[in-house]
Amino acid sequence: QHALNSGVRRYHVAPVLCQRAKVAMSHFEPNEYINYEKLEKNINIVRKRLDRPLTLSEKIVYGHLDDPAKQEIERGKTYLRLRPDRVAMQDATAQMAMLQFISSGLPKVAVPSTIHCDHLIEAQSGGEKDLKRAKDINQEVYNFLSTAGAKYGVGFWKPGSGIIHQIILENYSYPGVMLIGTDSHTPNGGGLGGICIGVGGADAVDVMAGIPWELKCPKVIGVKLTGKLSGWTSPKDVILKVAGILTVKGGTGAIIEYHGPGVDSISCTGKSTQISYLRMATICNMGAEIGATTSIFPYNERMKKYLGKTGRADIAALADEFRQHLVPDSGCQYDQVIEINLSELKPHINGPFTPDLAHRVSDIGAVAEKEGWPVDIRVGLIGSCTNSSYEDMGRSAAVAKQALAHGLKCKSMFTITPGSEQIRATIERDGYAKILQEVGGMVLANACGPCIGQWDRKDIKKGEKNTIVTSYNRNFTGRNDANPETHAFVTSPEIVTALSIAGTLKFNPETDYLTGADGKKFKLEAPDADELPKLEFDPGQDTYQYPPKDGSGQRVDVSPTSQRLQLLEPFDKWDGKDLEDMLILIKVKGKCTTDHISAAGPWLKFRGHLDNISNNLLIGAINIENGKANSVRNALTQEFGPVPDTARYYKKMGVKWAVIGDENYGEGSSREHAALEPRHLGGRVIITKSFARIHETNLKKQGLLPLTFADPADYNKIHPVDKLSIVGLKDFAPGKPLKCIIKHPNGSQETIMLNHTFNESQIEWFQAGSALNRMKELQQKSS
């Protein structure tokens, strides 16, 4: 305990030192305890009320209800009021989350919370140089986050610590935890049996403020795994297959719960092919690509082993005592069941331009040639929050070692992103990093890097058609390098390594041969690697900053002339009137992700400055009127111009405006800037065929109206030159549709109906101008 309090990193604390009744959630918060007793009590109350077996997802979600005795529970319909255990924020989203928390006026966070600096480090020259450069460029932001964390009781993981989700696995996730994070890939923690949900910053503020957090009661999709993995097939192929089945919106409003004998299978050779703890995390992580609320695996021996290896044997021992609550009940019912036979599953590669376009690796070469996609691979990239574990690096190194033995190196450029400082230090000690470098790889910083567009790519020009393969999770147009002609494919790290050595999509490592330096042909063997290091993990450098016990004297400075940080002003309240004669800023054609609405890459530096980042509003969305991006008609001047400029003009003229969208509007990242920006620039309504879950909630939080066509065909009735009026807002009520009057330029009108998913408290957010405004109103009343 003395060592922990003095700031020394000690991952391996004997369980006998911990009281059985009080086990800390994390070594970094020795006085915050796991409360399985409360989880058990709530589960028992709900089970008695519902009188049926519960899925694992239901146990953990309902186990965190604010009022389990009275909460109305109906999957897919009611809103649950929940008490999550903790909050985690990455640096790009933490800026706005902490600015909102500062605006709340509260003195300290109510639950354990952490900030992780992983998004602002650009891949350019290699790990050390890139990290040093990032610290210099982002000094103002890092200082803000560090001091804000110290003042408000938030732990701070310095730049270079690693990717938020890997840090959570190593230190904070555990079976039965409910964690919310300001990043869409927070579900990564489901690999350790937790319910970990990606949210916007305003949701995080609710939890940090100690008020119940609302979530629409999720449906539960069961994925039953049978059979045994073998050969080149990896657990990454499970989620690539599921993405192909469910598509990018098939999991919306649902938790994906994996179960069945395939979870713990062992092959007939005696070699373990169980889905390891971090490979479960890979599957859960990429569940974000199918719109799922989160994903989860049941507690098992693999999780127990990993908890022990990371110094949390005390948590594993406690989880063993409460195991019955950390697995699904026998006979529980799912809303949908998908069955995957692992024995029949083949290596997959998904893309380009969308993560649900699934192909077998054996087929991709022929498909690419038919579709006109470049087959030569320019760059292979392994790592990211999805696949950067010790085992991932080991399997990639096993492939690379075979190539080196035959005198070969990668034909493609090759990069390696360690998931955390602990992973980096351990793979260097155990020789994996050296092998990957010898085969031609460059080890990047412990950060997100190219996965989120933080890549200063020099080998091609913008607009040049090319192919890259990654072990990442997301491959939307332009996401990795801002080049819309980059065809990005997602697959497992071992397949990325093999394809990078061959240099072409036409190579199938299961059947094809390579030619060694001696002219002899050879075939790569399916890789195998240790799930955990034989020695203990090497923690590497100490990169964690504890918050002081009393941070009240800490200053948090935001310069009024800063170009990167800006204190927030409250949004205006609803004026009590209908929204009449709104102009249409843009009618979007086709896919519109949060990358289209609020681009990342070079814009990440403005994530703490709402006015500056609003200059990227919808610049990637395709305007149905002219088929162009960032070119819309100004209805007042009739001139075409950039979307943000047009929005600013409307705001200056006091004109309200709306956006019309297509299916699954706002899929992708949790970034609430995609909701803050339209609100800041005068937007009032977003009307679409359907919304992605996180984005719809973010819009509500900021006082916007996300509405959906009662009849999706009505999307075709609205034209960019029309005016819209939303009527009936005085009688705005849960479940009651709203009317939209469309006024055409020729003077004709027609009325359509719009649906919404607002509950009573969310209607109050709209009326107050934002959820934060409403929180402050309630605080004033209570005081």
C-alpha cells in the first residue's frame, strides 16, 4: 500500500494483502471497491420481478439500476436509469467533456474517472520522435487535461502511456463492471466480462456528476460459438464474419452477447485454441462497427488467468465467488441468435470503405481485380486498440520470423503500434519488436496513430488510388490518411503481416507459396504464440499521474486567445414556439458517419475549441443536389459554398436550419462534436431515415431534435430548396409523433409525420437548451 501511495507502479500485489470483503477496483484507486453484493442484490430483485432467466448482459445492466424495484424494464423500449462504476475519457474527447464538467460548477467527480492521452500523437518518424513532437505541439492541451484532472479528482495517463482501451484492460476492466467511455470502442472491455459502453462527453458528465445515466433498455443478440479455431483463422475473423451478417447498423440498440462451447474450445491436437482474454476484447471492440451498444463474453478461466497476470488475482478470486452472476442463466432468451461454427470459419478481410463488406482472404484477390481495386499493397499496419496485445504481436512476429529465415522482408511498408507502454516494453524485452523491425517494420508510438487519421503519410499523393491492409477496426473513406482513394481493408494482424510480406491481395497464406532469397519456394505455417508472457509483464515507464486528495487549490487556465481551448457558453433555451420556415443546410446522400460530420485527422487539434472545430461541419457529407462534398447552395444568396460558411451565414442572419440524412446517420465514432457543431452554428433539427445510437443521444444532449421519417420514403419528398416547419412542440411528449410541413418554392405544401425516441427527461433537455443547462437548473433549484 505504501508503494502504491508513493506512486510506484506495482502490478503484482499478492491477494493475501487485500481484505476479501473489500477488493479495490484498481491498484490506482485503493479505496474504491468492487461491490458485487449490490450487483447480486439488484439482480435478485429484477429476476423476481421479471420471473425469467436473465442473459449475462441483463444481469450486469440491471445490476446497475438506480432503482431496481421500480424501474420499468422492456427491451428496446424503456429508458433505464443506471449507476455506472467508472468513466474513462481519451484526450480528444476529454477536452470537451472536462469543459462541460467545469461548466457544471461541481467541485469533484463522483465516480472514479481517468483521462488517457492517445489520440493526439501523429505517426511520422517512429515512436520516440513522434511522442516528443506531440508533447511539444500539444503542450497546452496536455497541461489543461492534467490540471483539470488534478482539480476535479481524475486520474491522468500521460502521452505515451498507450491506447485508452488497452490501458482499461490492463488496469480497470473486470467481470461485472459497468464502465462508460468517451470513445466508441469502449466495448473493448467486454473481453474481461464487463459492460463497457461508448458515449459522448455529456453522458460522461452525467456519471461524473453523480446523477443517474440514461440508456434505452438494450435488446440482446446472442452469438453462439461452436467448434474450434484452427490454422490461420483467428478470433478477429469472428467479428469480421458477424459484421458481414449484421452490417453496420444490425446491432443498433442491442448488446451482442457471445456464448456457447466455442468460447472455451480446445483442439484435438491438445494445443489451446481458446479465445483468449484479449482476443475476446478484439471481438467486443469491433462490435462498435455494427452499431451495437456493447458486446460481452462470460467470465471464464482465460479472464481469471489474465487478471492474475496483471496483478489482479484478488479480483479474480472475488469474481469466482460471484461467478453465477457473471455468466448467463440457463434457458435465457435472446432477441436474435447467430450461430458460428469456428471449425468452418475461414480467415476474413473486410472492406474497402466500410467494415461490413466481408470477404474470405482466399477470395479477395479475385474480387479486387473484378472490382478494379488495387491489388498491390502499399502499407500494412498492425496494432491499434483492436489488435495490439502481447499475443497479437507474438503471432505477427511468428509470421515475420519465417520470412526472415528464408531471407525475405516485407514488400509493403509495414508499421507496428503497441497498445500500451506495458506491451511495448514487454515485446522489446522478449524480442518480438526486433523481429518485426528486422522484417521491415517501423514501431510507432503507443497511441492511436493511423487508425484515427493521425498519420503524416508521405508515400502517396492525395487522390492517388492505392490499397492498405490493417488490423484496425474502421475503414471509412479517408479515415486513415485523408485520401478518399485509399482502399483500406481490415483483417487480423497475422494476415496483415503475411500480406505485407507478399505485397499483394492475391496472396492466400493458407495455400500459396513464397519464393525465398535462395530461389526456393516455401509456404508460411499458421502462426502460434503465447497468450501471456512467460515472465511477468514489464510495466515500462511510469506514465500515470495520481489526482491529489484535495485539488481545490489547483488552477486550470484557459486563455481567451487560445486557438485550441475555449470555455463553453450555454446554448439558448427553447423559445416555446414551433420551429417554422427552417432552411435546409444540406440534404445528405448515402453514408454519413461522424467522420463525415466532424472529421478527425488534422482537426483533432481543435477538439477543445468549439468555434474553430465547427469549421469542419459536414465537410465530408455528399450533397444530394450536386453530388459534391462541402458544396451547398446558400438559400439566401443562391450561391454555392462550403457547408460551415453557409451555416455561419444563416446563424448571422438569425435563420434556423435543418439537415436531412439517410440511413444510420452518425455511425462510427462517439465524438459529440458532430452534435455540438450543428448546435453551435444554429442548427435545430436533424431528420433522417435512422440514427446510430451514440449520435442520436449526443444530439439530444445538446438540445437538437433528432427525428426520423415515419415513412422512410418521405426522404424523397424533401428537396434542398424547401423550407420546413416542425409543429406541435408545445405538446411534445414521449411516443407522440411530430408534424413536419414542407413548403416547396412553387408555394405548394405537404405534411409528413416524424417519429422520435425522446422520453420526459430528454424533452426537458430540449426545452432547457441542452442536458447541461438542465443539470444546472436542477442544481439551482436544489440549492
